[in-house]
Amino acid sequence: MNPKPLSVRPIQQLPDQLISQIAAGEVIERPSAVVKELLENALDAGATQITVRLEQGGCKRICITDNGRGIANQEMPLALARHATSKIASLSDLENVMTLGFRGEALASIASVSQLTLTSRTADDAHAWEIAGGDAPVPASAAPGTSVDVQDLYYNTPARRKFLKTEQTEFGHCLEVVRRIALARPDVTFSLTHNGKTVDHWNTGELARRSAQVMGDEFAGARLPLHQAAGPLTLSGYVGLPTAARMRADSQYFYVNGRFVRDKLLTHAVRAAYQDVLHGDRFPSYLLSLDLDPALVDVNVHPSKIEVRFRDSRAVHQFVFHAVRDVLAQTSATAYGTAPPPQPVTSSPGLSWIREQAGLPLRAQPAGVAQDMAQYGALFGAATALGGNPQSAREAGGEYSSAALAAGPATDHRADDGQDQFPLGFALAQLHGVYVLAQNARGLVLVDMHAAHERILYEQFKQSLDADAVQVQPLLIPVTFYADPVEVGTVDEHQPVLASLGFDICAMSPTTLAVRAIPALLKNADAQALARDVLREVREFGGSQVLMERRNALLGTLACHTAVRANRALTIPEMNSLLRQMEATDRADQCNHGRPTWVQLGLADLDRLFLRGQ
């Protein structure tokens, strides 16, 4: 089939209106893009109060009013012109831009595909001025600030208008844009109405309050604060607990210098930090803001300004990964009370044992060192703890007396908050050979003993390996494979990174790579497939999480098979040893498959079960 010949036209300059409409195709994809651009302009103008009014999902009308600095009368026609802006004047300004807008395209693009009216008043003006289309400004009545009224979006470009979705869908996109920007600026009051009805209103306040209002009480009740700095990088905000993960990635907000971005490098870093605490294919919730020198990040990658490019992507990736991972390490029982200082773990296997066990039959592992029971007897009474058997109490190290025996289980410890140095309390019994029942100051604790011991061993295995340098396994016969020019270039460019990961890869020809050594822990892996995965991640992110994932999968298998099994009877000291080790172990709230290891039933929960006080 022969293509239809194109008609030949002379080269000519496009009219400004057509140029603006072409630009609008990149910047103004849908009503939500208009909302985004106008909100960013309002914030750049120093607004502290912003009102957003929408009709028919923004397709009929978008009106955004702010109390910012306003635009002078003589500058209003220029504000609607293409590539006119007050935010940059040179390449140096562009490389160090801190404002949300800077391209000078938004208002001109919006005006080219809608009926736009701009009303503004500065603090020095006696009254406001209004401009519509290409007319000259005329006097108007308005408070100091700016109002942009956009009506009949795409009225003159019907081909684009027909691609819009339903009113509710377009409103949903607009609402999400407002929420993203409101999360970034809790110091600004936002009000949103749709078809005359108020949908959201957020007064100024702290980030903790604004994030709870926008992301919901569920997130507010299951989040960890984060604030870490390293050199020119600062990361702050909140990360959701793994147990509060969602089925969709619809509660993830990442900002770079106050700008909401979708960046695969940042997303990958956060996802990697959650790697061994998420259950299944669930997605974490988070609100994170990365601040850095604007010269270290390029925000002029795409007209929508939602993509960025970092000068040192590897450093940024590693910083975000470690910052989030360190905060998630707090997901242990210690987060719910004041725990004693972590004690040396005497049952941790050595490096040689881990390497010996990789790929070999596994043996059972005892639950750990017996816990001194004196604290147990002092807190709850030996008779209650050990079923009223004084001899058992004496053998376990607990103290008892005739008074304690007489008090028995009737002693009420509801106000015994001073004993909260042991957040998981002390063991009462074992249930069906699977669960440990314990009592703490808040009520009843149930522990999945296998899942808990699995996490303890898993963290011990990782610590043992992290304390030692990467061991390299040379291959007797190098593994060669066909490689494209990008893979060959990655090997040449990132040799130091590959060596630090335990790889020796070299180019045998312009189209062939040879793997001569791999990490010893992964000696049984497919060298070619492993090398390709590592090269891909090193190229995209400046480092590789593939090795950590493979290593952790192996250690997780070891921990799972080595942990105490179901139906194994534990003594009271062994159960208390498990509780103490959980309190001293990072990420002890979940096993390495992301399942919870323990739950708390408070006294109020127990009272409700038995209708006490009702």
C-alpha cells in the first residue's frame, strides 16, 4: 500500500494563535492541568488564601481567586503573551529556579483554548483591572490579589474537547490536583467548590493536620514522621506503616523543592525501602518532600513540570532509600513504649553458618536465651503468671509470696503504666502451639510465634552479612552473552559500582559481555540473568536493589525454615525471651513476608467484647 503523497507547501511562520494552541496541547491536557497551572501561579504570587470554583468538572468553568501580590495594570497584556514571565530572565535563573512556574506558557496556552478573563489588583492600586482576550485592561471591582476565570475550555478545539471524560471523572482529576498542592502548602488556606457546593476547605495549620485532612484519619493513625538530612539533601514528611498499605498506589505524594513529581527513581527508592515489610502486592502510603539545591535538579524536563532529572541520581536514590528504610526500622514493639536498651543476641548465627546453610537442609533453632523472670513476678505476681504453681515460679526465677498467691488473677493493673518499659508485657500461655498470649499495661497481646521468630532471625542474618564485606565467587568458566551497546556502555561507565556489588564483568567484544565473578551468596543464581538485571538497575538508578532482593529472599527462606515451628511447646521463659527479642529487633511488627507478628487488644476492646459498662 503506497502512502498518500503529502502536498508541498512553502516554509512559513506559524501565527501566534496556532503556536499557542500547539503549546496548549502539551501543557493543557485537561481541566485539571488548568487548575494546576493557575494554583502554581497563585502560590508564586505569595497567596495565603486561594479559592477554586469549578463547574461541570472544570469543562464549563474554572475560576481561581487568590490574595497574592496581584499584577500591575500595565503588565496585564504581557501576562497573557507567550513566553512572558517575571520568574526568570537568564539561563542562570533557569538553572536555579525555585518558583513553581517559570516557562511563561500557561496563561497564553489557556487563553488560546478558552474564554479567559483576568482580574487583578496590587496593594498600591485604588481599584482592580480586568482584561479579556486581546482587549485593553478596564477598571473593575475586586480585592487585592488575582482572579482568573476560564470558561468553555476547548470551545475552539472540538477535536480535543471530545477526548474529555465524564464530568465526575474530570472533577476527580481536578480534586486530586488541589489536594496535591494543598499537601505541599499547609501554610495556605484552600477552598474548593463544585457546581456551587463546597467540597473541601482547609485552613492553615501544621503538616500533620493538613495531611490528616487530605489523606484521611487512617493514614494519620498509621504513619511515622521522617526528617533526615545529608549534605545538600533533606527529606521530611511521613511514611505509612506497612500494616496500613493499600491495594492501589493512590496515596503516594512525593515533592521536590515543593513541586509534586512522578519520578521513577524516587518511587523505586521508596519501594525498595519497603521491600521486605510489605505484604503481597500492596502499596505503601507516604507524604515525602525532598529539598535540595535547585542547581542539582533539572525541572525543565517536560512542559508539565511533573518530571525531574537529578545531577547525581545515585546519591539521591541511596539517600531516599536509606532514609525511609531507617524510619521503617522503628516498626517494632519499642514504638509503643519505652523499651530497655537492646541486649546482645547470643543466639545469632555466624556468617559461616549462613553461608554453609545456603541451599542445604536446615536445622531447628531454639527460641533464644531465657528471660530473667524476676520482673515478671514483680509485675503480675508469680501465681497469676505460672498458673498458681509456686515451684514453677521459683524455678523460673520469679518471686512469690502468700499475699501474691492470695491476690491471684484478680489484681487489676489498668493503671500500671509505669511498667511499660516492656511494651509486649510478659507471657501468660501458649495457644494451640501457634500463638503466645501475653499481658502488658494496655491489655492482651497475641503473638504469632513463628512469624515473630522469623523476623528476629531474618534481621540477625542481615546484620551478620552487612558487617562483612561482599564476598566474591570467581567463576571457573566465565559466562558470556550477547549484549546491546547500552549494556556494554553501562559496564564501561559503572565499573566501580559493579565491583562494589561483587561483580566482575568485562566486554569481550562490542557485542559480548563476560561475567567472571558474582557475589558468593548468589553463586547458584543464573549469572547471565542476574548480570542483566543488575546492569539495568545500575543504568537507571545508579545502583542495584536486585542483589539485595535476591539476598533477602535467600535469607528469608533460611529464617522461615529455621524459626520455631508451629505446635512446638515453649516454656514461659522461652516465650518471654521471644517477646524481649521482638522489642529489640527492627521491623518486628511484620515478618519478612509483610504479615503482622503481633496484635494488641486493649482493655477497652476487651470490655466491649463482654459488654462491660454498657
